[in-house]
Amino acid sequence: MNPNIPEDMAEIFDEFLVETTEALSHLDQHFLDLEADPGNTGLLNEIFRTVHSIKGGAGFLELNDLVAVAHGSENVLNTLRNGEIAVTADIIDLVLESVDMIKAILSQVQGEDVGTLDIGGMVQKLDLMLQFALEAAGSAAGRATAPAKPAAPARETAPAEPETSPKAASPAKPAETAQAAPAPPAAAPVPAAAPEPKAAAPAPDKTPDTAAKAAATPKVEAETSIRVDTARLDNVMNLVGELVLCRNRVLKLVSELDARGDSDPALRDLVASSSQLNLVTTDLQLSVMKTRMQPVGKIFQKFPRMVRDMARKLDKQIELEIHGEDTELDKSLLEELGDPLVHLVRNAIDHGIESPEVRRKAGKPAHGTVLLSADYDGAAIVIKITDDGAGIDPQRIKNSVIKKGLMGREQLEGMSEKDIYHLIFLPGLSTKEQVSDISGRGVGMDVVLTNIRKVGGIIDVDSRLGEGTTISLSLPLTIAIIQTMMVSAADRLFAIPLSSIVETLRLEPADIQLVDGHQMVRLRDQILPIAPLAKVFGLPRWEPKAGERFNVIVVALAEKRIGLLVDLLHQQEEVVIKSMGEYLGEVTGIAGATINGEGQVVLILDIGAMIDLLN
């Protein structure tokens, strides 16, 4: 919390932050919609009311920097909705810049380091833009430009005094919006807003119905939904995880007792009760997980603005299509997904989509398309970033890899085209000849791979030269509780995520061949590298006796597959992933640990890291 906020105002301040952040999250898209439909007065009024309410709440809390920027934006918006100036791309650019400044101020008051904010410079730019636009409009219409001048001094005298109630801290409540629509109080200091009361004259005829509906809406919302601190949800999820471990232990013990064939009625009751415990625990687990799920649209909504700004900067014509924004994902995963998606979309715009001239010469439409989609695939969610741009040139990647000294020419020659595509995730690799403030330094894509692997995700790349590229991210719906296969190697238990297992095999010792010192097996006309799990972790290696077979689990990461030799396959088990802590957290090939139904600590394998290690 801001140390300048009195303790008795803390709750109002927190509410203001939550509601203002939520309101700002919609403004970017509103401005893009307004740019596409400049005559949409309803949308313009909605934008104005949002900024006006934010200013009012900030004024009540004495956040003067935020008030100043919001008031400058409000003046521009008020002049737009009065029809004195027209909506242009330059005006949208500047008001969006002011929205970014408001977001930065909010981050600053929460204690984040956002650097030095030029509040005065932002307000001055808004003033100058307003004055210039009014003068230009006045010249075109052949009338005086006097109304432009009073707007500037009004800036200093608008600390949102009309908002003297704590309710001013609620920027998005329907009742307030309905009242602010006809004649916003904060517009009063601006002379240009003087005609507004006339426009609001017909309102009394509809006031009772409108007020009743507006008043009813928040009441329904208050009864059906509440805001809960995510820390509380995390705590509940941890408790459910512990409950799952206890359930697994109880079920194991009951199963052992039941196997004795005892007909004791108490045992029968215990078996029935344990079965009921299993059902209730599963239902509780699913319910808690569902409360943590959020639509991916929460992060998708930032991209229309980003694509627009980058397209203008690069002088490209780009359309963004978004599908499946209602697909839900665990909140913790959603937070980890934000930065990787930003890198991938920026990469598609900068590296993928060509300039209009190049596209026309290639027989393509002048405008390129970037598709951002999300969909379920079993117990996973798949997010795809697709562009219809130039595609990935494998030869350019090879040349860049050799030039950077990341790999030798001999290594590259033995790689498939698919493997070459995945080299874009190497640290420091870039095929772009010129470095810009957008890309070209070879940073970003390796961060994408690291972040996605960290949450147990898989990245796949598919591309066709001259036609475009698709990057697919496959992520588990949750990282707290997963289904695994229990296996043992050198008398130690390991858990393999079920989502990574392709199939299990039983092989004769003669089926395994040595190729350049590496163990391989031919599986359906393909060569599959295999490795004893015990050997990977430096444990004593098990050798089969005469007539015995090897147990092999085929695991996959995108197109890459390996076979893990294990001593025994046990049962499938739902487990709770626990962190290894700082001391053991960096063990290669280990994603975490859990406790099985017998009370034993079991290490959970990180399949992505193991495949990289063995390759």
C-alpha cells in the first residue's frame, strides 16, 4: 500500500486499485474499437465515464499525479464527444499513451519501480494536442478558436472536487455510470462542456426506470460474487493438496486391510467410508481448482493494442484474430504465460509478417494476419500463435548458429528440418541483420522456452517458407495436482507425468543396439534413443536376468521422443507437486517431489529437461 494513504483509508485504496485496474484493462480495446468506428458516440461516452470515474477516485485519495493525467485525457475526450474535433490515429496514440502513464502511476503507488514519470510532460502534450486539434478544426470550419484556450488553465483547478464520497473510488459500477452519462460533474470546469446540460434535458422522462435498473444491477452482483485474495485461494489449494495425500494414504491402507479377506462389519464400513472420502475429496479438489481457473482472454486482451502500435511503428498492415479467449487456465499458469506470449507475438510481427510491398510482390494481400488461439486438448490447453508471413528459413538459422559458434556444421547437417526450427530458442540466436528496439539481439525466445518448461509445458514449431509459422504451446490445466505413472529404478521410486507418456514397451535385450556408443531401438521404422533411468541419475544399473525383458517408457516433448529403461512399472497415481526448495531446486531432470500412498517421498521427473540432457 502507498505509505501516504492513511490507515483508515487502506480498504478504500485497495478497492480503488482493484476496480481501476479492471477498468483500465478494457480501455485499450475500447480505444481500438473507437479508432475503427469514430462515430460511435456510445463507446466514446463509456470511455469518458471510465476516465472520469478514475479521476474522481484518485482525487478522493489525493493521488494528484493520477488526477492531473486523467484530467488531461478527460479534456480531450470531452472535446471529442462534443464533436468539436474528430477522432484521429494521432489523438488515439496520445490518449493511449496517457492510459499507459496512468497504469505506471498505479504501479508506482503500489511500490513498484517504474523509473521517473514525466507527469508534467504528459499533461503538456495533452494540452498541446487539444489546442492544435481545436485550431485545426476551427480553421477548417472558418470559425474562431477561442474555446481552445480556456482548456489549459482548467487543468490546474480540477482536483476532482465533486467526488467527495468514498464511492468515487469505484470506477466501473453501473449505478455511477448511469448517473455520470448525461452530464459528468468533472467536465464543468471545461468551457467546452457548457452545452452539455441541454443534451441531458430529455433524461428525466426515463430517470425512474434507468435508476431502478442501475440500482438493481450492483445488488445482484453483490449477492452472486465476491473478490477473494489469491493468497487465500493458494492456501486452500495447498490444504486440498495435503488432503489428497492423506486420502491416498487412507485408500492404500484400506486396500491392504480389505485384501486380507476379513469379514468384520467395521472393516466393511471403513471400506465404504473410504470410498466416500475419495469421492468427496475429488469433488472438493475439482471445485477449488475451478475457482483458480481464469479465461486466457485476460492476457489475450493486451495484444490488439500491442499489434496496432507495432504495426504503425514498423509501417506494416496487420490484422489480429483471437479465438478461444474463454478457454480457462489455472491462474498461476496464466501469470507465467504473459511474457512468453508477448515475445512470440512480437516475433511474429517483426520477423514473420512482411512489409506490404514484399507481400504484394509475393502475391499475398498487403495486410498480414496473426492468429492467437486457445483450445482444450484432453487434460491440456493448447495455445497457438500463427502468422501468414515469410516463414522460417532453415538455412538462415544454420548460418546464424555457425556464425555465433553455438553449434558445428557437422551437428547441423545431421538434424531434421523440425529440429532446426527449434534452434530459434537458443540463447543469443537471431537471424535478423539489423538490431532494433523491437528485436534482433537474440534475447526473448530462450526466455519463452525456459518459462514454458518451468510450468511443465511443451513448445512445438511448424513453418513453411513463404507461407507462415505456427508456434504451439501445450500446457497442463494446473500444475498443483497431476496424474503420474509410478516406476522404480535401482530400488527407488520415480513419478512420470502421464501427459508426457506416449506408450510403454517390453523389449528383449537383443532389441537394443549400440549406435555411436548410444543405445537405440528400432520402433516402427524409426530410431528411438533410449537410456536407463538409473544411469541418468548415477544409480546402480539393473540388468535383466536370462529370459527377462526391459521395461521401456516412451516419453515425448513435442516431436522429440526418448525411451526410459526402468526396472518396474507400478500404478497410476494422482500426486501433489511439491517444490524441491532452493537447495535441491536446480537438479536437472527433476520437476519436484511428492508423497505416495505408502508415505514414501517420490521424485517427479522433468521430461523436457531429461530429453534435452540425453540429446
